[in-house]
Amino acid sequence: MTSEKTADHSTGADAQKQKLPKISFEFFPPKTEEMERSLWDSITRLAPLHPNFVSVTYGAGGSTRERTHATIARILKETDLVPAAHLTCVNASRADIDDVVARYHDVGVRHIVALRGDPMTGIGTPYCAHPDGYQTSAELVGNIRKNYPDVEVTVSAYPEKHPESTNFDADIDVLKAKVDAGATRAITQVFFDNDLYFRYLDRVRARGIEIPILPGIMPMHNFKQARGFVTRAGTTVPDWLAEKFDGLDDDQETRKLVAATVAAGQVQKLFKHGVENFHFYTMNRADLVFAISHLLGIRPNGAQKAA
Ligand code: FAD
């Protein structure tokens, strides 16, 4: 197993000592006014950490098309953050999707997270592309890059392979197709065992894929709820992790402390092994990711400290 640094053929250990990791944050578009306020409290708290970019998800089946757009547009208007808009191919024709991309480009978005998306009939059921739609995520990536060479495209990656995939080779074939189509970065599905990530990186690098593969880190604010969700998406929740939340169902405060400690430990170990970029699934909450970023040495407005 190699570290990310070895695999990337980048700088040595000395350089890393002075380097701080780069971070990015994922949010989801709010449904209600109250959720909107809480999202913006989080954005306001996290913005001074100067993330590389902040991404906003696209609801299942395109259900948040307008809300994702509104959130991205507000980020562009009211902050200095660089927004990345998620977009899926589900339930939409090519023309519809091209229209969404054009609208993003018009308001100044230069970063799209391009995805196939989950079947309308739910995770675990067969995926059927829209008859007039993009048939694969690679096709979507290629089209965005062709029409808008100034738009960066990020894609997904699966350290435990995607649940629909028969094996790792087939899974990495899809990643390779997306990179060949012009993707310049991937973000992983959430994982809790760092060895899975490093093994996956070895496989990916062995296939000659050199783009950064950002680990997707999810602090488990609400373990019970998040466990169901991530398991359905194909992430293994190890027993040791479940045991850490044992008996805390009614103790939100302790759960928060445990969630921050676990995620901070995971991130610090990855960093020690040369990982330089981290993508946090914030669940629209700032407190835990702010604390974890602090432990990595990241301070508001550049008052940084090497970790
Ligand atoms: P792809 O990149 O096209 O494929 C991923 C893997 O699925 C492939 O490597 C392959 O192994 C397998 N696969 C794909 N198609 C087939 C097939 N026909 N047969 C067999 N195997 C196949 N979902 C949303 O709805 N909105 C979001 O905003 C969103 N954001 C995400 C962000 C990240 C970083 C990640 C990791 C996932 C996100 N998802 C989101 C979930 C994603 O839509 C699902 O995981 C979906 O099932 C696959 O989409 P994809 O773009 O990863 O697929």
C-alpha cells in the first residue's frame, strides 16, 4: 500500500511539515426558511477557513434543481467562496441538462460535480438512463468540457466500489472513462477505514489515473440516521465505530464530541500519510468540521498553523 504522497510523486516529508491540507465543504440545498438560516450560519462560520471550494448537492432525480441553483447563486453573490454545483443525469434529457449547465455558466459557475445519479426507483434498483439523456456520467463530463472548457469537472470515486459494480476493475474503468472525458478531480464516497482508501488509491494509480482523489469525510452527527444512509450507499460501517456510539442515542452532546473525535482521528491519520486534500460532508452544520479543520492547523482568515 502506498501513501497518497508516494502515489502522487509529489513533495517529500519535509515540505509536508510546513504544508497545510486543503479543505472543501459539501452542503445540501435547504428545504425551509429555517434550514436556509441554519445553512447560512454554517457558511458564514466556515467561509473564513478559505476552503478550496464549496459544493452543493443536487436532489435525487433532479428534485432540487432550482434550490441547488438558488443556493449556488447566493454563494456567488454574497461570498468569496468558489461554488461547485452538483448535477446528475437522472430523469432529464440532454437538452434539459445542457440548459442547467448553461444557466450555471451564465451566473459565473466554473466548477461542476458531474454525476450519473441514483435510479428514480431508489438505490438498489436497476438504473435506466433517460432515453434522450446522457447515458453515462462520462458522457456528461465530456459534454461539459467540450462546451465549456473553462469549467472544472469533479466526479465521484468509490473506495469500496459502487454497489452496482461487479468488481473493482469495472468500477475503475468508469472512473478512467470520466477522467479521459476531462474530469480533473474525484471525491470519494464516505468511508471509515483508511486502509480501504489507500488500497483504492493503489488500484487507481496503477491504472495510470493521476487526478487528486479527495477523501470524503463525514462526521457522524447523528450516528443512527447516518449509518442507514451510508450503508445503503455501499459504505461499510465498522463494528468499532458503532461501538463508539453505543448508548448515546439520547445524548446528543456526547455524540457530537465522539463524532468530532472519530473524524478528526481519521483525518489526522490520512494527513500523516500524505493526503493533502479533504472534502467534508458537512450536513449543513459547521461546528464539527470547524473543530476538525482547527485540529489540522487551519485557522480563520489565514492565521494558519502547521499541523
Ligand atoms: P458513475 O460515476 O457513472 O458510476 C459510479 C460507479 O457505478 C461506477 O464506477 C460503476 O462501478 C457503477 N456503475 C455505474 N453505472 C453502472 C451500470 N450501468 N452497471 C454497473 N455498474 C455501474 N447523488 C445525487 O443524487 N446528488 C448528488 O448531488 C450526489 N453527489 C454525490 C457526490 C459524491 C462525491 C458521491 C461519491 C456521490 C454522490 N451522489 C449524488 C450519489 C451518486 O449519484 C450515486 O452513487 C449514483 O449511484 C452513481 O452516480 P455516479 O456519478 O457516481 O456514477
